[in-house]
Amino acid sequence: MANLKGGTFAKQIKNALIRLDARGTKRFGTNSRLTHSNALYQKREMYLRDFANYLSNKGIDQGKLNNYFKEDYISEFMNERLSELSPKSALDYTTGFNSMLTGLEQTKVTIDKSVHNVLKEYTADYRAEFNAVKNDFETGRAIQDTNYFLNNLSEIRESSSVIAELQLETGLRVSEALEVARNFQDYYNPQGYLEGIVGKGGQEYDIKPISEELAYKLQNLNETPSYSTYYNDLKELDHKPHDLRITYAQETYNQLKEQGYSYKEALKLTSQELNHHRESITLYYLARA
């Protein structure tokens, strides 16, 4: 594996496009992620320039562009880039960006493997929102017995079980839960809640109460799993990180209904807890519970 060639981001973008360029050649197999059309060439040029501009705005203007395709940078970049897009446009952007990175890997460019899982999480969120607009509701992905699930996960990896418990108690996206776990003291108020967590699109969550038991576990967490490690640990139990947000959404909504809230009130409050800017995506999580 290798880095993109060139001393500037502009030259590295040119090198990336040359590596990917397969216009005028026959596409062999369905797994090829090279560039086989002018339209795709233009999109990929946009993706690369968007990311380079994001880095420049952070004061980063040197180094190898492919080395910045990492979890933290990609999460922040996507938060900024997708905040004003429609669900369909955001879905197209995340899937297209991820396909481009796979294409670069196929040309032997070094790409951090965890980035693909991060982009899959964004894709899952925006696919959910896009499908919700079409009234295509999610079913069967919520965890039915969370205690059983957490006990089994702890046997695989204790730290992953703690992250899962944090997701189930708060409804955070996995990237947000990992951030809180890594910097717990920055977010934890000793009165028993988390504050200052910034979600997708730069929108801050309301305060998140957590149990004393979970706070203790997070304070004494020796190591935080990487995204890919956590993803694979959950996969052993036939679940994905996104399933935990779905579980939280359904439990929160059902509790609000039991407390006497109307359908609309419960939906609105559940959306706020999930930090959704549209209630339609929450409907997808609930499967019209």
C-alpha cells in the first residue's frame, strides 16, 4: 500500500483521480470501484476537493491527504458537509464517498479501515431518513432483551459492553458514545448526567442522565475500543451499533406513551432525545410503534 503522490493537496487530488480513472475501459466484475464515467469523475473530484477544503479550513495544508481519512476527521467533515443536504442527497454523498475510498484502496492507496464503518453509520442514518419519507418503516432490529445482550457482549469484550450500555441508556450514535467514553470527564456532571455532547450537524444534545453504575464503569474504563473493534464485537451477536439507537428510540417512545403523552408529543420528545432534526427519521426507528 502507498500514499498519494504530490507535495500539495491539489497534486494529490490529481493523482487520486488518475489512479481511479478507468473511463473508456470495460468494467470487469461488480466489485470494481474505479471511475468508469465522466459523471462519476466529476463527483469524485468534488468529494476530494470538499475534504481538502475542510482540512484547509482547520489549518491543515500539508501531509498526505489519504492519511487524514480517519474516524475523527471523517466524522467532523461529514457533520459539516451533510448538515444542509436532503436525506437523499446526504445518502448519495456518503455512499459515493465510501465507494471512492474503496476504489483508492483497489489502486493500493492506504486508507484507514475504520473509516468504512464510520461512513456506513452515516449511510444507515440517512437511508433510514430517506426511507421514512417513503413510509418504508424499519422492523425487527431492536434488541429485545438488553440485559442478556450486554452480558453476552461483556464475555466478548468488557469495554464494548460498556459502550453498548452507554448507547442503550442515552441513544447516542456510536461515534458520539466513543467520544464520550474517551473523554468522559469532559462531559460528565457529578450530579448524574452528561452535557455538551455535539451530534450530527453540530446540534448539541439535551443533557443525558446516566446511572451511577454506568458512570463508574466509564470512569474506570481502561481502554476504549476502536469503531471497527466495537462493530465486529456486536456483529458476533448479529447486531450493529445502529440497532442500539433503534432500541433506545422504541423504549423511550413506549415509556412516554405509558406516561400518558399523546402520539405527537411522544414522537416529538423521542426525536429530541435522539437529536434528530426531523421527526420522520424517528418514525422509521419506531416502525410506527
